[in-house]
Amino acid sequence: MTNRTADAFIFFRAWLSAPLRVASVTPSGRALSSLITAEISGQTGTVIELGPGTGVFTEALLQQGVAEENLVLVEYGAEFANRLSARFPAATTVQMDAAQLRKLPLRASAPVGAVVSGLPLLSMPVRKVHAVLEGAFSHLRHGGAFYQFTYGPRCPIARPLLDRLGLKATHVGCTLANVPPAAVYRITRRRPRRAVDRAHQDQLFEGPGKPSLSA
């Protein structure tokens, strides 16, 4: 049995035992792996991966130039976590619920530049999705991004939740080559309202015909 076949079998078995926790019956394909890691490089810094499963996205991150020692793999399943530790010994593998991400101990000298999520957010309660995002952004440096894929027709994070956390979602792309077809979204912090208002005011009062602020 090849590694790929073995991974597929383990993934399917995990899905059978916990279909709401495992995103699909099979590991993600190469097309989706390339899409969700496309904006990440060796310059990104520490990368946290949520729900890496058999390590398909992990392999893609390494191909993008991310050093293995800069990977933090957060996996709930014990069997997946053990295989990840053996396959990526230089990475930090932590067996824990991603909803507890805020408690994840990280080196202060290693700022997190990206979070790559393989979690099935659509099947999670809103409260748990809130905890995952809040925990992720507690570690992400300024300018960092959270990458999430979905099999659905729109962003898997509801707009009210994004608004509550001060986040925005940007569609990165989609791939029909994955089974099933999938899309990727980039979640980032919004600009503070004051900064946005000030930038808008600067635009309003630029140019030779700018209005006077004095009476």
C-alpha cells in the first residue's frame, strides 16, 4: 500500500467515525493545496495549520519554501497527529481542539504570518467558529492572513461574525480540479474605522480646489 493510498484509507476511516469533524471523505487534492498556499512563502514566517489531517497542505507549504521548523500543526485526531509527527519531525505538532487555539504556546520571537485551515467550518456551531478565528488572530501578526477553503458557494464565515470580529473576507480563487470543487478565502483584519475615515477625509480635501475648514 502506497503512502497516498494509506492516507486516503486513514482519512476515510476518520470521516466515518466523525463526519462533522473531518471536512471530506478524501484528502484535499494538489490543485486545492496549491491554491490555498499560493500567497505563502518562506518570508511569511511561522505558519499555523489547523486540521492538517494527512499533511497534504503541509507538503504544499514546504514546496512554497516554508521551513519545516516554522510550521505549527494543530490536529485534534490522535492518529493524524502521530503520523504528522513522524512525517514532519522538525515541525511542531500539537494535538488539541482548534477552538482552544488562544491557549497555544508559541515563541514570542516567531511571529505568525499565516494560518491555513482545513477545518469544516460550515459544520461547526457559530460559537466554535468564533473561538477558532479569535484564537487564530490572537497569534497572527499585523498584516497576517487566515486562509480557509470551502466546498460551498460562498464564504463559510457568516458576515455578522466577520463584522463582530472586525474581519473581512476576500475570495482568492476556486478550483474545479479538486473533488469536490472548492474555493479559497483570505480572512484579514479590517482597517480601523478612524484610519479609514481619516484616509477618506484626506481624499476629500486634496487638490487645488479643496474646501476650506475655516468659516
